[in-house]
Amino acid sequence: MRFRHPDGSVVHLSYCTNVHPAETLDGVLAQLRDHCEPVRKRLGRDRLGIGLWLAKDAARALHTDPASLRGLRAALESRGLEVVTLNGFPYEGFGAQEVKYRVYRPDWTEPERLAYTSVLADLLAALLPDDVTEGSVSTLPLAWRTLFDERAAATARAALTTLAQRLDALAELTGKSIRIALEPEPGCTIETTADAIGPLTDLAQPRIGICVDTCHLATSFEEPVAALNALTAAGIAIPKVQLSAALHAEHPELPGVRDALAAFAEPRFLHQTRTRTADGLLSTDDLHEALTPDALPTGAPWRSHFHVPLHAPPAPPLTSTLGVLKDALGRLVGGPVPLTHHLEVETYTWQALPAELRPRTRAQLADGIAAELGLARDLLHDLGLKELP
């Protein structure tokens, strides 16, 4: 979906296909048919943006076979879909029964991450619509926090510098500008937007910026406007934003609240949980750890890294951080000049929700995704953006 900002530029809204992960090219093509096109039709649009997740094997197949790449582009066009952004955070196995810490490997100290991201940039340059010259690829924020020392930081910095050089060459060759967006996430080396400023300032590569995920922003209790202002003041680009909402518990000391939270403690994804105290943030790596006795203080609200549907917050006594998303979006695209042109709804946890909240059919899932995009569309309208055909 495309929107005209009051400054005349185009802002793209998409949804991320990691919600129905596929490891192979055939699986990606099935996604377009079984999920993405039905969502587009529910929205009544001739064109819908999707943020593709291409697992390592699917990406390699496309990169080594030009005919397959042309076939994917033709499939996108025939189904009324377009791609301006890729999710390059998960490498493979995102549909596994247990993902947890595996999603952070390989990291930016390992050559596989540079190779994979370089392939994604090449593919995105070939998949961009003819009238679009800029694409974005989101990626993990260097590494999970453990065992990341100065040597690891230097290795990651060298890899990103090499990548930036490749992106420069790609732009000269194709006329398409691809930018990489490190995505701060709780528990990682770069956990917050503030953590990103130093490494990116040192890197000094204009093609490397930040992907702001509003669930992650909220989980770390960052104030969205202040965080975005700090990035802007530091000259850090925001090539991409993921529109998402975290799980919020206002009164974690109450037994009923803890019971409600326990329903969201599931085995597939990591749900880092945070509370803000006078001594700063206190945290656990997962929600089930937070629920063990005395793991976290209960005198202040808890937030958990669980992407809940934007349009459907959990029932009381829980809620979501949709308000953080709204505040961030107002600063991102509500001003005279947008801070980003790529917005992506990323609720990948539909099948990890408590059983009574999960969609049971493809049709129910498509209904939910369309409702999320509809909410995002309405928020953009309220900020003065006009939807384009």
C-alpha cells in the first residue's frame, strides 16, 4: 500500500511474510497464493506491499537461477503484490517448533551473515517495482549480547563496512539504492535505539541505519519521541520501521495478571520481559523466567517481547503497547518530512498466541492481517497521508 506524504514523497506500508514462514522457493510462491493475495483482496486494493522473508535456501536458489528470480517477480506482479523491503533477521528455521536463541545465528561476526545479507540486497534490487529506486533490508543488531567483546565488535564493523561497499557498487550497477537497517532488540548487543548511536556513528556508513521496531522500543520502555529525536540528532538514518505492539501488564503483582501472562509463555519464540525501576531496567530473557518467584520485582508494570495483533489487544487484565506505536508513528511520518518511507506490520506470533486467540484457518489469519493493515492505514490517514491507488 502506498501513501502520499504532505511533502510529496511516497510512504510504503507492507506486512511481513515471516508470519507464514517458508524455507524453499516453492514455499514462498505458495505464500503469495495462499496468504498474501487473499489479504490484498480483503483490503479491496489492486496492490499490496509485502515484506518478504527469504530463508537462506530460498534466497540462494533465487540468486543462482535468474529464471527463478524472474518467475518470482512475475508472480508478485500477477497477484498484485510489490516488495520494497526484506526481513533479513532470521536466517533459517523461523517456522521450527523452537526458535528461541537460534534466531540470532549467524550473527555479524560470522561470514554467513554477510554473505546472506549481500544476496538479499542483490535480490531486492531485482524485485523492486520499476518506479521505486530505494529498498531496505532489516537485520539483527550485530549479535546476542553474550560473548560480544572488542574483537567481535571489530569483526562485525568490518563486515558491515564490506557490505556498505557492495551496496555502493550495486547502486552504480542497477540504479537501485538498498539500505541495511540494524534492528535493536532486547537482549542483543544493540538493545535500544540509544545503544545504536555509538556503533553507527563509528561505522560512518550512510547505507547502514536502524530499523525501529515499536514492540522492541516499548519492551525496553523507551520514550518513542525522545528516542527518535536522538537518532535524528545523531544523523542516524531510519530506512525501515516495523509496526508492532508488545504485551503489557500494569499490575504484575496480582495473581490473575500472572495467570494471564502465563498463557503467553510458549515454547517457540523468545519473549524477553522487562520492568522499569528506580535502579533502571530489570529483565529476564523469557516470559516463563519472569514468572518464576522473585525473578522480577512486581511493583511496576511489565512488558514482554510478544508481538500481539495491532487491532486486537489481549483481554484485561493485560493490554498492548499500541499507544507507543501511535506516538512513534506520529513522529516518524506526522511531521513536515517523514523520517522513514518503509513501514512494515510485523506480527509473526499469530500461531503462538494462546489457543483461544489463534486463527484456525487461512481465512481467519487473512482476516486478522487485513485488520492490522486497516488499522495502520487509518493511523496514516489521521496523520494526513493520502492512500494512493
